[in-house]
Amino acid sequence: MVFNDNKFINRTIDSVISQNNVELEYIIIDGGSTDGTLEKIVSYGSKITVLLSEPDKGIYDAMNKGIALAKGKWLIFMNSGDIFNNNFTLNSIKKYLNEDYDIIYGNTKAYYDDLDLEVKFEAEEPSLLLTKIVMNHQSCIIRKDFHIKNLYNTSYKICADYDMVLRSYLNNVKLKKIDETLALVSIGGVSDANRKRTFKEIYLVQKANGLKKALLIYCKNMGYHFAVKSIKAVFSKNLYNFLHKKKYVK
């Protein structure tokens, strides 16, 4: 999925088409880019299986369009700027695709632009979905015939992927956590506003799915949010970034 990302779209396309020893169908959903992104995509010719460029209602609307267009058995979604962990990532997970699961997910590496730091986030057990997000959609492989019946709720702008996976877990869909790193995503700097919106949407997802502890979890998350804001107000940006980096560097 991409919209006006002329700077990083090549990075993602090159990563996808460089996957070795695997058959793949590459669908790009472009939101009607006007900054030269579309021209870069078109330059790859037949290496792109399907290109759909039209206005959409956000990332999850674009993902739903991709699900409808896909002809393969398994789906994985990459945002513009995301890349696979290496050129053999998809080949390394083929061995799991014959097992009786609808959702398979692994680890993710994230690059913090503001910290100049790469961090590996280990996927967590499915049972923890009752309290938090346990995977990134870039490291989540979903069976097509399941996904077409379980689309993303586009009323959510940040956590529709969490909503879909949580609904699946609550309905006893088979999920499998694997110890494989699938993707490297760039998440930029985590702003206070984005953190607050994310926590609110997690609460709305949990409440809509009938989780009794949704409000308690939201209060805990917002406590963390205000603690971070307070620390930022006390320390300089450089010192805060240093302390934040220490959280990940052991």
C-alpha cells in the first residue's frame, strides 16, 4: 500500500521482487499518488502483477482492496518503506504454510528514525491479544480464503489489523507464532499525539470485542502516555532520546 511516497517506494518494491525461491503475486494498491510514485511503480513493468491506483479511504480500505484482488493462497501486507528481513524471508516461511493455521506471524525489526536505532520486537503469544497488540501486520501471513471473509473494519484508522486478529482469536481461529523475523519497518518518531490516538483505538477495539478489562488497560496505557509527556517536559530532547535509546540497548 502506498500514497505519495516517491522517496521510499523503490526500497519496498526492490525488497519484494528480490525474494528468492518463491512464487509470488505482487499487488500494489496506490491511493492516487501525484508525486511521481506511480511513475516509479510503472517502471517495474511485469514485475508488478497488479497495480491499482485510485483514491481510497485509508490504509485498511487499501488492504481490503488487495484482499479482493489477490488470487494466491496466502497474503502478507507491506507498507511503502517496509522491507523483508532478507532475500530469503518468504522462502524460509514456506514450511509453515502447509500447516492447519489461518494466521501465522513472526518477529519484526523496527527502525526508529529519531533514535537512529534498529530494534527487534519478538512476536508474543496469542493469549496476550486480550491485553495488547502482539504482532505487526508486516510480519503476519494470512490465508486468503479466511481473509476474504474477515476484512478490516475501516472505521478504525490505526488498529484495524489488531481488531481483525483479536476477533479471530476470540472466535477460536487457529493462530501460530513462529520464531522467524519477517520484516523491517520504519516507524519514524513516536509522537505524543500518535501514541494517544493508538491507545484510544486499542481501547475502542477491545471494548467493541467485549473485553471486560478494556477500560483498565486504557487507563494503564494513558498513565504511561502522561508519564512519557512529563519526562519529555523535564528533560531536553537529546537527553530524552538518550534515555529512550537505553530502554532498547542492553
